[in-house]
Amino acid sequence: MKEADKRNPFTVPENYFAQFNKEIMDRLPEKEYVPPQTVSLWDRVKPWVYMAAMFAGLYITINFLTKDTETPLSSSQDTFSAISEETPANNYWSTVHVTEEEFYRYLEEQLVDDGYYDYMYNQLYLN
Amino acid sequence: MEMINEEQLLEELRDPRTGRRSFEKLVAEYSERLYWQIRKMVLSHDDANDILQDTFVKAWMNIDNFRGESKLTTWLYRIAINESITFLNKKRNQNNISVDDEDSFLLNTLESDTYFDGDEAQKLLQKAILTLPDKQRLVFQMKYFEEMKYEEMSDILGTSVGALKASYHHATKKIEKFLSEPR
């Protein structure tokens, strides 16, 4: 390929480009002018406010639900521990408040009663 | 012609008060370059004239959507090339010609073009160029006739520099082969 071949062999009608530049402007369609929209402060922050409200709602709901399920658990535990603490086996002396003397007296009475019942039983059924 | 500041021009084009006047500047700056790009693709002056008009109308209607990610020139070239390829494909469909077949309608256009004043050697070169696929033809013309840089071509055509170099190399080989064939 020769360098001379690089010459542009195509031509255009006389004054073509000047004419074209003038004519194309007449052919351009009118564009509808859309004024730039003014966005109010509220419109700009609205999405953030909505999002914050959503998270707050979510937090409150989760908090409420977890409290609701935790309270009966803890109260039942408390009750259980209260019950277990108050069982006679564990806290007999602290809750009944009887003196040692009164206790022995009670035992004696019981033994006397038991002896009486044993005697009566023997008298009535074994003889 | 004084080089225009693209950034400033773009700002003026988007402003409804100055848009039309600035577009006139844009047309004056780029119409000739774009015309020759189109003309070398479609060969006929009348077709090139129609496509150039469509190119500017499209640019005018879409200038507000142009984000400035590429140069204004690159964007205009892309529109012009897309319009040219669409035109050629439409012509091929009308003539039932496959993309791989030789473009007989383009050869006829070249033969009957009244706005062609090249000699026989230049006509033969144009015929050789017509044997290339559209994209290769485009690459060859941009590089050989317009001496465009590969980087610029890459921006316009969206193809890597390496692929463009390979494409140009293949195009040159094909043309040389065509020219060396006895006739």
C-alpha cells in the first residue's frame, strides 16, 4: 500500500458543511424544558426519618417480646427458689420459730400419745 | 478552528437558555469529522448526509443523559458509528445479504458515486477495504486514513488496544492479498 493512497478520494458538494451546519439547526426538534425540581428539607430527610422510626419500632418490639418471655421465667424461678428455700427440711427452724424446749415437749407429747394408742390397740385387738 | 472546552460546552448544552446556541458550536466543531467517518462506512454522500443528520438529532435529544464519563467526541463518534452500522445492516436485510457476504450494494455505490474523484489505484483500494467485515473496516479506516491512536479507537469502539492492533494487522494482510491478486 502506497502513502499516496491515503488521500481522501471522496468529495462533497460545494459548501456542503456550511450548509449542513445551518440546516441541521432548523431540523432539531424543540426540547421540553423540565425545570429542576426543588427538593424540600423534609423530602430529603424523609427516608432517614422513616428508617429511624422503623428501627425504633423494631427495637421496642424486640424489647417488649424478650421482656415478656423473660419475666415469667424469672418469676417462676423466684417462686421456685422461694419455695425450695421455705421447705421445712431446709428452713424449718427459721420459719417455725419454736424453741428447743418447746420442740422436746412436743416430741414427748407425741410419744405419750403414741404409747396410749399402742396400749389401747393391744387391749382391744390383740387380747 | 479554536479547540473548544468540552466541559464548558457540556455545561452550556445542558442549560436550556444556552443549549441551542452551544449545540450550533458543537455541530460546527464536529460535523466534518463525523461526516467523513460515516462516509467511509456507507460510501454514498446522500446516505452519509442522512446518517449525519440522525446522529446530531440523537445527540441533541440525549445530551441531558450524557454523563460525561467519556469525551464528548468519543460519544458522538459512537452514535455516528452505531447509526452507520444500523444503516448497513438494514440495507443488507433489504438486499438479503448476509454479514459475511461481499457487500455488492456498496460496490455498486462506489462504482456509481459521483462524489468520488480517486484514480484507479484508489478505487481498487476502496474495493479491497469493502472485502473486510464492518468492524475490521472501521478499524482500518480509523487507523490508516485518520491516523487515530489505538487508545482513542479503544474508547470509541469499546475494544481493547491489543484486539484493535490484531484487527488492523489482519485487515492490512487481507488488503495486501487482495491488491496482489492478478486481475
